[in-house]
Amino acid sequence: MIRFTYELHEIDKAAKNIIEAANGEKIWVFQGEMGAGKTTLIKALADSLEIADSVSSPTFGIVNHYENRSGEIFYHFDFYRLEDPSEALDIGIEEYFYSGNYCWLEWAEKIVAFLPENFFLIRITTDSKTQRTLNLQHIQNAI
């Protein structure tokens, strides 16, 4: 597990550290309390990965699709408003997960039964108004 603390004005540096630590993993699960900065961190990651699209939380649509300048595809999920985990199956979640494209998941604890066996966990803890701690961990054989 990798653990580091950053100030919000250093979020670009944090994003670069996350990308390096991910080491090619395509499924990224973001955990943190409401307001911890999951979507803000995803926006910084998108900037670092040269995604030209406007990045926002897909709260009502469940999934947003982005593409970077290199043609890589990114899917950004927000399962917060999901009432029944099977709704994830209705949108074809498994096809996204096994597409070989990046999948960034917020509130994945709502669909834990459908997560792939291997993923990259990014746990965000709010230390203060301006400081966050990240715990980064490769999860293998989670199911």
C-alpha cells in the first residue's frame, strides 16, 4: 500500500503519483466520504492524462465517457444514486469493466458484487479543509 498526504493546491502532483502507482491497472475505485474530493481528484487525473472533454460527476447518468488526445477511452461512473445494484447490470457494467478501457468508479461499494477481481483502490481521507491523505492499493482476487 502507498500512502501520502497532499495539500489541495498540490492536486496535480497527487494525480501524477496516482497514475504512476496504478501501474497500468484500468479499473480504479475511488472511496471517500461525501465531499472528500473524489470528483475533484478525477478532474486532476483527467488533466494529467490529457482528456480534453469537460469532466464532471455522472451522478444522474451513472456513466460519462471521455477520450484523451491519444485516443484512450475513459469511463467515469458514479453509483451514489443507485437504488438496486442490479441497475448496474442494466447499463452493461461488465462490458465496460472488461473492455480494456479505463473505468473510474465513485461509490463502488454500491455494486461490490459486480466488481472485477482485480482493481486499483484509491481511498481519500479528509484531514482538513485543505489537506487529504490517499491510500493506494492494488486489490487482487477481491471476490
